[in-house]
Amino acid sequence: MNALAATSRNFRQAARLLGLDPKLEKSLLIPFREIKVECTIPKDDGTLASFVGFRVQHDNSRGPMKGGIRYHPEVDPDEVNALAQLMTWKTAVAAVPYGGAKGGIGCSPGELSRSELERLTRVFTQKIHDLIGTHTDVPAPDMGTNSQTMAWILDEYSKFHGHSPAVVTGKPIDLGGSLGRDAATGRGVMYATEALLAEHGKSISGSTFVIQGFGNVGSWAAQLIHEKGGKVIALGDATGSIRNKDGLDIPALMKHRNEGGALKDFHDAQVIDSAELLVHQCDVLIPCALGGVLNRENAPHVKAKFIIEGANHPTDPEADEILAKKGVTLLPDIYANSGGVIVSYFEWVQNIQGFMWDEEKVNMELHKYMNSAFDHIKAMCKSQDCNLRMGAFTLGVSRVARATLLRGWEA
Ligand SMILES: NC(=O)c1ccc[n+]([C@@H]2O[C@H](COP(=O)([O-])OP(=O)(O)OC[C@H]3O[C@@H](n4cnc5c(N)ncnc54)[C@H](O)[C@@H]3O)[C@@H](O)[C@H]2O)c1
């Protein structure tokens, strides 16, 4: 099942549980605006190249729309649509005053030079600058984009609208980025894990972890879990997977990776088959790489008691059912990986205030938001008699539905 079908299915199930008016249910699924633009740039060799850019703005009932911009050869309108919708529910679960959006350009960023990427980003911004803005739609980095991409968008947008640091988040610190933003999603994953384990009378210290993905989310989650005394016993990325039953030395592994070493060449670990990683014995499994990695083939063999979805949409709906029957407790993506959007919100607030917070304040506020969302999800699970995924969906959907009704949606 693709991301759009799975997200819409979860939304519908939540709408039924909440007893939403069928007309309101239908209207909440329809995107506010779908933008498609042609971006033509001169390449470094003087030839012209054209790329298609998208921005789907799903919902703005709770505030400006918020979501990443990805550069990827397979950016497809259906997927962008699903991810925009997911952002609407995610910002509502996190209780940050935003709606949802997502965008992207169909391109292979690795095959474009830095100056070609800059021209492409500037042309895309010229085409959509009237439709984004500090109080309209605030983009952020996603797959294939980074803080430099945001710096170019900020600069191009500011040519039309004057200095506007809050038009994008995930910026470099020197241009108004927030301290703590880089680690925020991984830190949020750690806080979410801590909250879930505490609920079950356990803690990070004394538990064993398997993490898929050692990029931004996975490496920060691994470091912070390690700092809290958790044992990361297996880890994998696109280049391979490794394990050490006594716990991997994460700081040493970070150093090895930062020096350009592949995981499989790390001295203090044993190489394992990557297919084995997700079904490795552990207390907590944290997928932080791709979507759809837990499926009906491997779900029956998962041995973890808890799964924390650091990645977006790592569990397909068939796997979800199998895991629930096995008694695995799963913390869903729309909550577990919301640390990034929460600190993006702090970045936007700091830009609007023209006042920079220290990192301690950012982390403390993030902790508060993650704990509060967890408590609200648990309350929904109780009142709706449902699992954590539906608890999060019913929480997000009910908040958006209430905002929509209060605005007078039928008028
Ligand atoms: N970065 C954020 O703030 C953020 C926020 C919310 C959700 N997410 C989601 O988290 C996931 C990871 O994002 P990221 O920012 O860490 O990306 P990233 O590009 O920094 O890292 C991705 C990691 O996944 C690994 N990977 C790729 N293919 C793999 C494969 N076949 N098997 C095992 N590992 C593989 C890569 O080697 C890398 O270690 C994505 O699903 C993303 O949408 C990220």
C-alpha cells in the first residue's frame, strides 16, 4: 500500500472513531492547494534543463502550513500529497499552531553541481514566492535538501518581500536557525522512547535497542540513547549492518563514520545481514531510514517488544496488524518523529521575536511538548479504546476538525 493510501486509511479510521460528519471528513482530506511549476535552468555546460516542482498545501485551519521540500528523482504528486496530509495531523498532535504542506522537485541532487542546485532552488522560489510566506506556508529541509537550500530560498524570497527569516526553518544558525534543530528529531525520538518505556515500568538504561538508519535521525537517536545508558546492540544503514551484543560504542562509531568509514568496517562489531537487522532480538526497534521497511514478510519475525517509528511510514498497514496481534507496542511516526517540526516551530517563534534561545531552553521546551503530546495520545487511547497509532490520529484529526468547525467551514 502506498503512503497516500495508508495515510488516508488511518485518517478514515480515525474519522469513524470520532464520529465525524461525513461531509467534514471528506472536506478534511481535500488539499487546500496543489501547485505544480516548471523550473528551467541553464546547466553549467550552457544547455537548458527543466525540472518539475510541486508544493501541496493540505490544510491551514490551525495556522500557516508547514512541511519539507525534497529533491529526489521519484518525487511524485501522490506521495507529496500523502506527506502534506501527514504534516497536518503531525503538527496537530504536537500542538504547534501550524497546518500541513509538503513539496519537492523531481531531480537527482547528487548529479547537479552546487551552482545548478542554487539556480534550481532560486527558480523554484521565484515561481512559488507568492504562495509561501511566514504566515502562509513555511518550508523546511527534507530528503535531498539541507540548511543551504533553505538559505537560498530565504535569500530569493527576501528579494521580493524584504528580509523574512521566518519564511523557512532548518536554516543555518548564522541566518536565524535554531540551536538544537539538527538533533531535534533524534532527541524527540529519545524523549518519546523514554515516555513509552516509563509507561511500561522500564527505562532506556537497561534496555536493548536496534536502530535502522544512521543519518540525521538515527545517529542522534543512537547517541542520545547511548548517553542515557541504553545499549544499542545492532545498527544498520544503506552500506550494511553491524552488531555487538554488549552494546556498540556509539561515540567511537560516530567518529569512525565522520572520518568516512563504512559501518561494516567498524572494528568493534560483527557484520550481520541487513535483512536480519529488523528481526534482531532486542527490547526496542527504531526504524530511522526508509518507508515500508516493516511488511507482511518480516513482521511475523520481529522480536522487539516496542517499535518507535523514527522514519516516516516505516510500517505498512499489513505489518501493523501482524505486530498488534503479536503484542508489539508501536509508537507512530506522527508523534515519534515530531521533534523536528516542534523545534522548527521554536525557530519560527525566535525569528518572529527577533530573539535567540539558548540550546538548553530549546531542549527543555521540546521535552515539554513531547511529554504533553504523549499524555494527550494516551488519553485518546483510553477514551477511544484504541492503539497508539489511532490515539495519535484521533488526537490530530479531532484538533483539526475542531479548528475547521470553529472557523465555520460550510460558510
Ligand atoms: N531529519 C528530520 O528532521 C526528519 C523529521 C521527521 C522524519 N524524518 C524521517 O526520518 C527518516 C530518516 O531521515 P534522515 O533525515 O535521518 O535521513 P538521512 O538521509 O540523514 O539518513 C537516512 C539513513 O537511512 C539509511 N538508509 C538508506 N537506505 C537504507 C536501506 N536500504 N537500509 C538501511 N538503511 C538505509 C542511510 O544510509 C542513512 O543512514 C526519513 O523517513 C525521514 O522522512 C526525518
